[in-house]
Amino acid sequence: MNRDEIVRLLERLQAGDITVDAVVDKLRAGPFRTEQLAYADLDHHRALRQGLPEVVYGEGKTREQIVEITRRLAQGGQPILVTRLGPEEQALLQATFPGVRTNARARTCLLNAPEAPEGEPFVGVVAAGTSDLPVAEEAVEVCLAMSVPTRSWYDVGVSGLHRLLRHVPELQRASAIVVVAGMEGALPSVVGGLVACPVFGVPTSIGYGTNFGGVAPLLSMLNSCAPGLMVSNIDNGFSAGVAAARVVRAIRAASPAPEARP
């Protein structure tokens, strides 16, 4: 049960369409109700607590497990994001759930996808190189699942800094920015020195031998002198996307509601 379902339930109670006992029965399980399967313990109230339903991490799961977990989590009609999928798993989910949104580059599927949000406040997603796009696109898909608008700037790494600088006015309008970079991982520091909003750096495992599978850019980002830069784990566009989307949601929550027109 998510927030919208609880609101509808209380509205029905207020209108007299449902009894107090019926409401109590629906809420009795509390915010920590789970559904136990032989191989998983599904958290159906995570959207209510955290603003995003439980996400299915596809790597290491069998196809049957992915399909069944996804089916059960999606029963309430809320957006369900499935990450780290291979082409075969994506095709299976497409065949099983008509209308599922698939992003081959991000290796994700999104069931019950909301309409792509637009406007401000928004999350900016910046990728240093084309090889970093799977991680950047994962962050984009997370924001979509959380109904947060995004704007993306790709292939703007430090080897051609002019490519980034022409986008500075737009970057400075973002409320949070996810910056994805491999190699030496310098781009988040550059972006962090140009904007006033929180910046979430994501090191990737893209690079030559001394990249050490993402360790080199991770250490570079952790040692950045740019203020306001926070760093996620290697290749973890998901976590950075969640963090940035929460910034936008907090801004929305703090903003006064627009006055109703007469």
C-alpha cells in the first residue's frame, strides 16, 4: 500500500463509503508488511516509507524468480523498476508484461511506468563518455520511476572541456546533478565547481588498466576539492539517481502549492 492508496482509503472513510473496521483491517499489517516467498521476502510498504517501491535487482536471480517477484510487487499498480538485466531477461519481461518500458542501454525494465515528467525542479544527468551511458541511463530510469524530471548531457568529459562549458547555463538550473565518469574520474569535480546544487558523482569501471575496475575514479572523486560533491559506489547509477531524485522531491514538498484559480 502506498500513500495514494491510503489517501483514497481515508477519503472513502470520510465520505461514508467504508466502515472504520474495514479501514483498520486494511491497515492492520502496518508499514512493515512483507510477503514471503521461498527465495525472497517482498517489502510492499517501501513506497510509503521511502517514496520508491522495492526495486528488483536482476543480477544473480533466475528468470523465473525475476518474473514472479516483479509480478507480485507490481500488483498494486505502482511503478516497479527491475535493474541489471540481460537482453534475454528484458525480452522475457516484455513478453510477460505488455506495455513494460525497456531501456536496453540502462539494462532496466519499468512496469507501470508513469508518464515522463517535465519542467522544474529537475535532475541533471551528465556522462563523461559514451561508454559511461549504461550507468547514466540507470540513474535516468530511477528518476522516471520516482516521477522526477531529468535532463541529460552526454559525452562531455574533460578531454574536450568546451563540450561541457556550453551547457553551464542549463546545468546551473538543475536542483541536483548526477555525474558519471570513468578513466580518471575528473568530471564531477569540474561540474561541482560550476554549480550550486548537490552533485552526486558515480565512478565507472570504464578505463585502462590503472583504472582498476573503477577504483581510480572512485578515489579521485572521494578526494575532490569541489564542495558539495557526494560519491556513490562504482557503477551505481541507481543509488545516485535515488539520492538526486529525493533532493527534487524535498524541494517540491517545501514549495507552496499553487493557488487555485477562481
